[in-house]
Amino acid sequence: MDISVITDTFDAWTDTTLGWISDNGEWLFEFIRSVLEGTYDGVLWLLQLAPFYVIAIIAALLGWRLINALSGVLAGLALVFCAVMGLWTETMSTLALVITATILALFVGIPIGIVAGFVRSFDRFLEPVLDLIQTLPPYIYLLPAIALLGYGPATALIATFIVAMPPAIRLTSLGIRMTPLEFIELGQASGLTTWQMFIKIRLPFAIPSVMAGINQSLMMAFGMVVIAGIVGSGGLGETIYSAVRTLDIATSINAAIAIVILTMVLDRLTQSAARRASGEAR
Amino acid sequence: MNTAMNDSNEVLIDCQSVWKIFGGRAQAAVKAITERGLSKTQVLQDFDCVVGVSDASLQVRRGEIFCIMGLSGSGKSTLIRLLNRLIEPSLGKITVKGKEIARLNATELRDMRARNIGMVFQSVALLPHRTVLENAAFGLEAQGVAKEERHRIARAALEKVGLADWTSRYPRELSGGMQQRVGLARAIAADPEIILMDEPFSALDPLIRRQLQDEFRQLTKSLGKSAVFITHDLEEAIRIGDRIAIMKDGVIVQVGTAEEIVTKPADDYVSDFVAGISRIHLVKAHSVMRPVAEFRNSQPNCDVNALLRASPEADIGELIDLTTQSDRDAVAVVENGTVVGVVTIRGLLRGVAGKPAG
């Protein structure tokens, strides 16, 4: 018997299953799609509420408060540069995608990470799953998503969400497990309840690690959101994708610069927020 | 109960033949110990289990500071953690305030730890993101005391350890000695009857350490607390402890007052330990004096009643002072108006050298 028969059977089975799911679960996926796109539209609406210079000023103020005055000025100018390149709308929709996907990833990832931090067996089960998610090429997540949710931002969000979640889970779980033994002893010797121990001892010590996880999730989301341009995510990813298809090198470079700017600004801001959180815990 | 409260001999902590065995086959090892009386080395060989504490029995009385002295690996840190059940005993019975702690359920145990047993750690374990005041109030916070009330009590506790001006600082701004004072304030703020001190001063420099030892003893006595104090330093144990237990390889080798341990060491291990300890303030007149009749026989010319007088509890330091002030070479020991013995220079020298009178 030829091995290829097995794989062919498997492929056929996968196709039928996916077809069956999309036929029978249409109402469900329609619902998921509208929730995702609704959230995305809401965030985007919020970001476009103010003109570009207001967003740039907010970024500058955050940079000043969290890092220093120079970084603040640079962050503000960098965002203004995105607008000057004529890519403001695209930049904001990319930002909206990243924010929505990251928030989703944190909402799911942090609680899972907390449970994994406490339940050793769950963590051991999760480890290979997360390894798998992180080693598979990120394109993979676009395919089932596009089959079920169709072309558009919802598919981009789901794929980005999947890619952004693992670091949040890993670093939250690590943070929970890292509580120094002497503080566990202090909690026990002071007669803390399990809940008090979590809130007063474990969580404060886990916060630096959780914050690092948030930063990592955000960076993963940025990576994925460009790839998601293929499925009509909108924003800079799509700009780059269509520029590549028409060999419009100038536009693709502009969009790439805008992506780099956005990534760097958000990375620095969240990193220093994380450092601030761990600085207080030191 | 009221009579018991005032009884200084009331036993607060009672350990009876407590064992702690670490390892995968601890249960089997415990069985072998109870049935066949296996020794520590046999347990290690046959079961691959380490005996942390072996057949330890001790009683801590109300108002007493009980020191447990041992080198690292002697099991003293394990033993103190058995007293508030941070570590479960493998065998034996531990009673705290008349309750067998192994029988307490989770709520009762939490309550016991929160209200009756405070603990101070070598690492201090001050929460870095909380102020000194919030740290000192931590035990009360665990008990659910309202914020204002617990801050008031914590402030009073910080005042007792001399840190009233530091309440709004963070632990990292304090020196090691001050941090350990906060640790002590945190323990006394919850007003427990028993304070467990796990090598609290080991990491401090000698001068601060002595100062804290004296403060701790004075504070514990003035508040009427009982304490179990772990140390690897015999001088610290002597300075602080009313009674001292010496531990070696998980076994309590000797329990007694500082004087008993220094003058009558139970074995070679203890006598090696006490060899370098100054006897001047430990050895008392009653253990170096000679009977009056014997003194009269050896020095018939000397009038016992004309000698300077000291109480049986006078230490060698005081006796040396008296002898140097007097023109005679002896001091009379007087109890209830009658001369019960005479301390000669020879006796003093024997005392200083750590040899019993003879």
C-alpha cells in the first residue's frame, strides 16, 4: 500500500470537515466575525477620532513620562512622519488591528498562564502546544481562518491573536512560578488564605514577567499583522502586499518604514512601562 | 485558664519525639524507625531518605526565650518550621497552646499562624513594593483588620523597634539591621504569644547584631512574649536565650541554661563548642564555691565572717571585682543570712578555665 493514500485520505478528510464546519457553523462564524470586526471597528473609530497630531502628542507625552523627554519628542516626530508619508489611515488601522489582537490574546493568555503557573501538569501539557504554535509558519493560521471567516480583518485578527498569545501564557506562568520561596513562607506563616496569597504575594512578584509577556505579545502581533495583509487585513500590511504585487518599491518601502516606526514606538513604551513595574518590585 | 495565664511554667510549645524525614520513601522509613528503631545512617542507606530532625523533644514555656543552636545542616531550620507546620512532621506530636497542630484543619491552622505564632526570617522577606508601614501591617492585613486600625498598630510596633520616622520608606532604602527591625515589628504587630526567629541576625555585622540581640531580648521580655530563636552562634544563644538546645545532625544533644551547657557539657561535641566561650558572666558563685568546713580546714587562720560577701547568683566577674577590692583571697557566699560557701582565688581560676569546683 502506498503511504500517499493515507495522506490523501487525511487531506480529503480535512477538506470535508472544514467544508462541513463552514456549512453548518455558518451562523457561529458569522457571529464571531461580526464581534471581531465590531471590536476592530470600534478601536479604529477611537483612533481616528482625533487628528494625527493629537495621537502624536499623546505618544510624545507617554514617551516623556515613561522614558525621557528626548524619547518623547522622537516618538511624536516619528508618528508625524507616518502622516507626512500619506500613510496615516493605514498606520492607524494597523495599530487598531495590533491593539485588538493583543488585547484578545492577553484576555485569553493571562488567565491561562495563571492557571498554568499553579497547575504543573497543565503547564507540562501546554508547553508542547505552545512550542507547536510558535514553530509553525505563521501563514498556516491564515488558511483555516480564511476558510471559516472569509477575506477581511476578522481573519487577520484571529491569526494574529493565535500568534500573539503564546508569550503572554508562557511569561505569566513563569512569573507565577517564580515567587521567591521566602515570601511563600511568609505568606504561610502569616496565615494567608489561598486567594490572599495569590493577590498579595504571587501576583505582585509576577507582574514584571507578565509585563514582559505583554510586550512580547505586542511584538508578535506586529510581525503577524503584516503577513495578514494577504487576507485583506487592511492597513500597512495590505499596502505592502499590493505594492509587492505591482512592484511598487517606493510605496512598499514607505509602508515598511511606517511599520518599523509604529513597532519601535510601541515596543519602547511598553518596555519602559514593564521596567517601571519591575523597578517598583525590586 | 486565668491561673494558667499567670503560671510561668505553663508549656506553650511541646514537642514529643518529633521526626522529620525527607525523601520519596519517607513513609516506609518512618515505619522502619518505629518498628525496628533504625538509625539515621541506616535510614539513609536502606531508604535513601535524609533525616532532618530525629527524635526531638522540647518544651517552651510562657515568657521564655528558647534558643536552638546548631551548625548548618543540623536540622534547626527544619525544627522551627515544624513548630508552625510550615513543614509537616513525619512522626511525633507537637502541641502549641494545648492544641495538637497536626490535627488542625486549614482554617484553624491559618488562624493559629495569624494570631498565635509570629515568624521572623533570616532573609527578612519584606515585600519590596510596599512601604515599611504596610510591611509591618502585613500580618494584620492577613487577619482582615481595617486599614486605619492596622496602620495604627503597625506604627506603634515600628515605634517600639525605633523606626517611627521610616514608615513611608520602601524596604530597599533601609539598611540590613533596619530591615530586620521591620521584620520584628511585623511579627509583634500581630500580637502573637510566640515568635519564631529563624536566624534573624545572621546576616548582620557584629556591632548591629549585638545591639539587635539586646533590643530583641528586652522587647520580648517587656511584651511578655515567648520566643524560639534559631542561631548558629553559641554566643548569640547565650546572650539571648533563657534556655538553649544544642542540635547536631538532627538530634538535640543537650538542653539547658547557658551556665549548665558551659559548665556541664553533655558530650565532646558540646564541650568543643563551649571551649571558646567566656565564663566570666556565665558561671555563678554556687558552682565554684567550696563548702565552709573544707575552707576552714585548709585555712584555719581566716575568719569566714570577716570576708566580703556575695550571693550564690553572683557571676565570676562580680566575684573577681570583690576579691580585688578585698585584702583577703576569698569571698563568702551568703544565702538568707548564712554563709553557705567560700569562693577562693583557686575556685575563680577553675571557673574561668571551665572546670568545676573541686
